[in-house]
Amino acid sequence: MKKILDIKNLTIDFNTYAGRIQAVRNISFSLYEGEILAIVGESGCGKTVTSKSIMRLLPEATAQVNNHSEIIFDGQNVLKLKGKELKKIRGDEIAMIFQDPMSALNPTMKVGHQVAESLLIHTKITKKQAFKEAVQMLKLVGLPMAEKRAHEYPNQYSGGMRQRAMIAIALACKPKILIADEPTTALDVTIQAQIMKLIKTLQADLNTAIILVTHDLGIVAGMADRIQVMYAGQIIERGVREELFYDPQHPYTWALLRSVPKVSQKSKSQLYSITGTPPDLLYPPKGCAFAERCEYCMPICRKDPPVETIISKTQSVNCWLQHKDAPKLNKPSGLKGVIHGQSL
Amino acid sequence: MSKYMLKRLFSMFLTLFVVITIVFFLIRMVPGDPLASMARNLPEQVKANFYAEYGLDKPLITQYFIYMKHLLHGDFGESLVYLGQPIKEIILRAIPPSMVINIHALLWGVTTGIGLGILAAYKRGKWPDHLVMFIAILGVSIPSFVLATALQYLFSVQLNWLPTIGWTSEPGMKQFKYSIMPTIALSFGIIAVYSRYMRASVLDVLNQDYILTAKAKGVSGFSLAYKHVLRNSFIPAITILGPQIAGIIVGSFVIESIFGIPGFGQVYVSAITNRDFTQILGQTVIINALYIFSLFVVDIVYGLVDPRIRVFNK
Amino acid sequence: MQISKADFIIEGLITQTIDHKMRPSLTYGQDAWRRLKLNKIAMLSLFILIILTLMCILGPSLSGYDFKTTNTLQLNFPPSLQHWFGTDPLGRDLFSRVWQGGRISLLIGFIGTFICITVGTMYGGISGYIGGRADHYMMRVIEVLVSIPSLVMVILLSLYLGSGMLSLIIALTAFGWTSTARMIRGQVLQIKQQEFVLAAVSLGASTARIILKHLIPNTLGIIIVDITFTIPGLIFAEAFLSFMGLGVQIPNTSWGALAASARDNIMFYPYQLFFPSLMIALTMLSFSLLGDGLRDALDPKLRS
């Protein structure tokens, strides 16, 4: 498979009143043509910051992308692009769907025009044609009565319809990469499944690669080809879907899997939850970031950061438990069942 | 017309009615008799006739009903100071000069203010922002009578470029010269208010998610600014425009007095000093009516430009 | 890097950890103060306001001249070593007069603001907290009051009440509280809807507790900001009334009255207008900038 996006040593800091927050700490990963890559982690782990940085949408006043960071798309470093070149990529080659469809649409512009806008920018067509195509696009994403609805304003739409419109906007120019940042978090559970199914179908039709950012492992189980787990601004484990669900290696991944409710679970048993809170990224710990909350923490974990250990061609993990001197453990029970429990 | 509009219209008239009533009684309770100064030397009988003619001998409540009846017919009564002069005529005479000055000031002030506000928001934290905000704060920090006096001192006394005070009702170069200083004095405050307001509004819109959506589509430069940022940030500015448009007719008490412009404001101030009850009351009613009506218009305009508010379908 | 076998013994969760740096935990007030201190402009404004207040207290006795003693031999003297701000057409020392006037201006600002904020907060708080029909009617009353142009009403009231400090304050505050009331009501309505208040209610917290523990602390920020805008607003309004001859009466004076009377002599003695105007502008400027700084510092959204 062909690599279409290559991220190397991405480091992003935020300058705030309190000081410098290290939101993303030296991460590297690649995206392949037509695949769905999931980035999973709890809020504040840097997953949204990472996805926004690919589109260069971080606030320039406070966010600082380190100089040695590289985001290579189509042979060029996105981080170094200026003006027209950047405009060409945004919306045409890489598109994005945001978390909250309520606030992500312009309230004073008809939805049809909002979809048509990216067509007008990136293709040479007339306004009329663009609007027609926008209506087609709205039909494609399953908006009922698309012809009429295209003339309406976002406030006349329900949450699910707005997210469909967002998807239509994002996919209007048939981008090579779609970044979906928590696309269903703000929606009702029943709508969530519909939207995810829609994204998956369109992805197969258009052969778009997707970066799916989410905290919901249930969604990931049904969709992702590969999964990356992020914690405190770092990627701590990565692998294909089956590896991550059937043979996870990092205690944090274990904890995440155990905290997903399962159909098979006995009604009286308590749902597992991870104790504590993620570290303050104003002062990142010098050892493993998860050490504070890890049930298997060892003295070494607090002293030095773990290095990446290759498990298979596709899986690797950053954990001291992989060290030859570390004790061999039995994984906790309750890891399995997710992949069947909520697959779409 | 929708139910909402009717309701709105009804409450508008109700408010107006309550306000007129309050003002009527407040004014009539002010100590100091309007006829006192001129009737002082008159014989008792003539004095009594005077009072009877103006209805001042009747109980206050009767006076109130008489006044309201006349008001419904568009009759504001006669001046108590300039005998025989209908209030309506005095007011109609005073409106044009106020309008000339205020339209100038509003056009100049609003466009400059909006422009500076947008500039400041886009250059946030850089020197143009600091400069605009300095001007804006200065604009609300210097009393207008001080500014007006300083302008007179500079342009009339020191440089001798413009006439200190005065007015001519004939449009032309002379009128324009008379209007320059009052316009500057008035627009300074307007610029201050609008630049601050627009800056805050634009900054607010720039932080919205839909701006990220637009950027993610590849929208940039002028289209981003016009279609996405400005259109949304103008909407809140409409709120403060309403009362200001009412102000076009009402004029400015201070500025008109200082520059000797025979406008609505100056007439009002002199009515207060002369204790001309009917004049004060008439002008207050007009000010209130304009103010309340402008709020109503703002509501409607808001409903027209902002699709989130559906005034007409409710 | 030295690694020993001992480093690989599973300890699991340790509740008390040693070498873990946390950002210092601050109360809301401490955090706001810390951020305000970083704001140089706001701190400079605060400094200027303190100096102005001190001068108003001490100033009149510094020059050695009484503020109301006239001197026919020293009419309209320009600023000099003898008379630092010069003298007025009656030969009175302007330095003493400016600070004496400042006393009145600031006093009107402070007392008036205290009344406006107290009345406004109570009215708005009650209206917002009770809600429903009472709220509806209370807001109608305010609607009527604000649709009377404030300057007009102030003029009428001061005509009615006559001149003097007390009537001036009554006239200025009679309608000045409405904006505070509206703002507080909005804030209370908003807070009332929030989960933490609903949670407290459902846990059986008393009304008094909810008001004391939730509503007041959460409105304190905007009240403080409102104070910094009300004080200069009142000083300004007093200046306008003085300009129209409705302000403080002689022999007493205020910045507004000084500026207004100096207007007659602007052709020949511009310094007479300059000093009181400068004080008004400085006060307004400092309060506005301090208010802006406080708003930023107290904004919980900016806490980080």
C-alpha cells in the first residue's frame, strides 16, 4: 500500500498564561491510501491537536509547532506551505469533519452554499453548477429532501442532519484524506451508528483515507483498519485492529478495553474505571506518563521513558514491561468482547 | 403580520404610554412656575386669565387627560414661554439642523469605527490594535464638551480656520464649515463605541468553529473575511445602531449648545432652563417614542438578517 | 542509563508519589489577582487611581491656599511656582480647587456606584432567582425606566430635587442601577440552569445556601467589573450636569464644574480647562483599562 501522509517528530506546545503546555510530544506515524486509521485516547491526550495540525488549523498566536516537525503530504511538508499552496490542499486534498455540528456550520449561510463553496474554490465551475452538485452531494449523504433543504439555514437542521451536511462539505471535492475529529460525540446514540455507517460507505466508494479521532473504542472496533493509542501527547501503542483488540500490550490499552461496557457483562458486576487523572502537560513526568495510574508500575517507569518495542510487523508498544528483565504477566481478564460487542 | 410582531407592537405602545404618564407627572411636580417670571408684574385678574388659558388652574389629573387627548391628535400644545407658538412648529424647525450634523457624524463615525474595529481584531495584539484601542478608550474618556471646547480653541482661536459658533439653514459651503467641528466632536464618541464593539464581535466570530470549517474548505482571504467573519459579526452591531438612528433627530444637548446650532437638543436645554413645561414634555415624548420605535425596528432588522431568529414565522 | 534488577519489581499504584510536579493550586481570587498582576496596563491604571485618590485627600492642603478664598490681586495667573495650576478669574488657587473638586467627583462616583450596585444586584438577583411572573413584571419596570433617556431623567430629577450633593446623587442613581440589574439577572438565570446548582437543589440545599455558595460567588466577577465601569460613568454624568449648570453649587466644586466654568475663558486661559479635564480623562481612562484587565483576569474561560 502507498503511504500518503507521513508525520515525523511532531511536537506541539501551547503558550498559555500558566506556561508552556506540551500538548503533543514527538510523535511519528503514517497514513496509507484508502485505510481507516483510528487515534484513540481520553480527552486532553493531544489527538485533536494532532489532527488540527495536519490542516494547519491551530491558533497561530498560541500554538507552536516545533521546527523539526514534519508533515509530509504529496512530497511536500504541509507545515512549510504558504498561501495558495496551503489553500490547494485544504478542502481539496485533505478535508475535516468537526466534533460539534451545531457550531461548525456558518449560521448565516444557506447549507447548499456552504457545500458549494469548496467546489467553487477548488474546481472551475459556475455557481449554478456548484449548487447543483452540492445538492447531489447532500443527497449522497442521505439528507432527506435535499433540493429543498439546500436552501435552508443550519438552524433549521437537526444535529444528525447537520453532521450529514458537514460530511457533504468535507467530501464535496473527493479528498484523498478525511480527518474526522470525534464525528459522533455530540450526537444521539442512534444517530451515531448511522453517521459512522455513512462515513464507512462513502470511504469505500471514494477510496478516501480516514483519520478517525475518537475516545470511543466501540466505534473503532467496527471501522478502523489500524489503531494508535495516544496518552499525554505521545503514541503509546499501535497496531492493526485485531492486534490491538486481541493482543494488546500496554497497560493503558488494557485499561481502556476493560472500561468499555460489554453485552456479555453480568448485570451486577461493576464497570472498570481507570483511577486518577492524566499528568499535567505543563510539567510532563520524566518517566512513563502513565506510571502514576498504572497497576503494573515499576520503579524504572518513574525514572525513564520507555522506548518503542516492536511486537510484530504492524504492532509496537512503549512500555517497560517489554524489557527482558521485567516480570512476565498474565493479562487481566475482561479485555475481550469489545470487537464483537459493538461492531457495526 | 405575525402574532409576535403584534405582541411586540402592543408592548411598545404600552411602554410609551407608561413613560409619557410618568414624565407628565414628574414634570408637573417640578417646583417653579412657568408663568411666574412673566406674570410677576401683572395684575391678579390678568394672571388668573393666563392660568385659565393654559389650563394650569385645573387639578393635575384633569390636565393630564386634556394633554393626552390633545396628544392623540398630534397636538403638543403651545409654548408657555414663546406665547402663541405651537410646540410642534418649534420642534419641526429644530429638527433639520440636528439631522444635518448627526447624519454626518453617524456616517463618518460608524464607517470609521467599524473599519477600525475590524482592523484591530485582525491585528490583535499588534500595534494597530493597541492604537485603535487607545483611540477608543480616549473617545469615551474625554467629555464631549471638553473635546468640543478644545476643537474651538484649536481651529477657531489658534488657527482661525473655522467659525467658532453659528449656523445657517441654507445648505452649502457655509453650512458645511459650520458643521465640521460639531461633526468631529460627535463622531469621536461614535468611533470609540463602534471600534470597541466591532473588535469584540469580530474576535468572537473568529473563535467560532465554523471559521475552522471554512478554513478547512480552503476558504481564505477576502471571501473568508466577507462571507464568514464580517457577515456574522455585523449582526450584534445592529443592536447599538438603533438608538443611534433615533439620535439623528434628537441631536446632542451639549454639542448643539456649545456650537450654537439651533437644533432639537439646544431647544430642549433652553426649555429646561426656561421651565417651559409643555415644551419639555413634548420633546421628551418625541425622544421616548423615537427610542422605543428604534428598538422595535432593531428587532425586526435582526430577524431579517439573522436566520437563527425567526420573528416572522412564530 | 543504569538499570538494575530492582527497577523491575511491580509496585502497582502508589497513592503518595514523590517526584511529581503539579502546578500550584490557586483559589479563583488568587488566580485572578495573579493574572491581573501580569497585566502591566491594568496595574499602571490601578497605580494612577491610587495616586489620584491620595491627591484628592491630601491635595487641597498641600499648596497652602484655601480652595474658596478669593484674591483680587491674583486673577487668572498662569501656572507658576506660587500657584502650581494657576488661579481662576476670582484669584482662587486652582491646585487646591482641582483636588477639592476631585473629592466631590470621586465621592459622587463611589457613593453613587455603591447605591447603583447594591440596588441593581438585589433587584436583578431577586428577579432572576424567583423567575416566572414576578421576573416578567420586574423586567417590564426596567424596560420603562431605560426607555426614558437617562440624561433627560437626570435633568428632570435634579430640577425636582433642587441642587446639592444629596439630590445630585439621588438623581444620578435613580436610573443608574438598571443596567446592573439586567446584567445580574442574566447571570443569575444562566447560573440557575447550570448543573452544579441543579445538583445542589436536588441534594436538598437551602435557598440561602444556594444564594450564598453558588449565586454570589459566581456573580462577584461581573459585579467587580461593573463597578469599574459605573464609577467613571457617574463622574462623567456629573460633569455633564455641571456643564448644564445643574451640578455641584458654589462655593463647592467638582472636576466637571471646574471644566465647565473654564470654558468661558478658553480663549485666554486654556490651562484652566486643561487641568480638570486631564483629571476627568485620567480617571475615566484608568477605570476603563482596569476594568478591561479585571474582566480578562476574572474570566473563568481564560483560566489555565
